[in-house]
Amino acid sequence: MTYIQEPGRPPGEPEPEDSGDVVVVSAPARRERPSLPTPLAIFVGALVLAMVTFGSSVALLTRVATLGSPGEGAPTPVPTRVATPAPVAVGITAGAATAERRDTGGYTVTFTWTLDGARSGEIVRLRFSMGSRVVSEQSGALDSTVFSSSTGQFTLATQQECSADGWSAQVILIRSVAPVGDATSRAAGVSCP
């Protein structure tokens, strides 16, 4: 009789009796290992993942730092903010104003100024008065109907009521800045009925 020992059989166990045949002793069935990774494998995997993630970030940062370090290559100019120039005050000289009686009973009062440095299209703010009483303030653009950019002559014709105290118009702002010089044009009063 031939005896074959299978794995898992203890060596001290008696052999089966000899009957002339081959006897195969089977070992108990092996237990399958679970397919879940061990804690050591999980730790090693997490460690490798962290090294790759953080290592690549550090490598990129140090590469950028060495590329931009001083002394290598031409310096990169940094764009600077260009200062917006402040509006410059316009020089002004007031001319005499004239008043003409209209057939309807009111007056056409024409005010004049000479503006030094003003340009067509700029905004002008005016204050109109009758005697010492302020009647209104108005804004408008210097256009070709009232302003000549070649001579700087600013002429404005208005319709006013009769005033024994006279009329005046003052340029209070040009380009949002007070003008420099005599800004008030005046017309003498008239006798009112």
C-alpha cells in the first residue's frame, strides 16, 4: 500500500491500514482569505498618494520660484497705474453785457466772456442774478452756437424781465473747476414802468 500525505495532516497521525490499494488522505478544505486589504496596505497606499500629491505641488512651487528669482534673465516690468491729471482751471475775463428791450416787454440780455484754455464740448455752470437776487443756476456745454474755440469768445443771450438793479451772469464752474479771473459779466439796469 502506498500512502500519500496531504498538506494539513498532522505527522503523528497513524497511517491507514494497508489493503494494497492507494489511499489518498484529503486535508480539510482551505479557508479563502478575504479580499479586503490589510491595514498595512491601506497605510502604504495613503502614504504614497500623499507623497505624490504634496510632492508635485512643492516641485511646481520651487520651479516657479527659481524661474522668477532675481539675477536670471531680463527683469519683468511691472505695469504702473498712470495718474489721471487733475482738471486745470480755465482763465476767464468777463466782458460787458448788453440789454435790449423786446417788443413783448422783456429784455434780451447778452453776456460775454473770454475763456483761455477752454475747449468745445466742455460743461459750464452759470449763476444768473437780477441785482443781488440769484434767479437761477444752469449748466450747458460749450458748443459752436455760444463758443468759438479759436478765439475763446463765449457769448450767451438770455431773455430776462425788466430790472432797475441790472443783470449779471457768473461762470462758477468749467470742467468741474472754478475758473481763474473775473467770471461775472454785468449789464446795467433800466428804468422799469
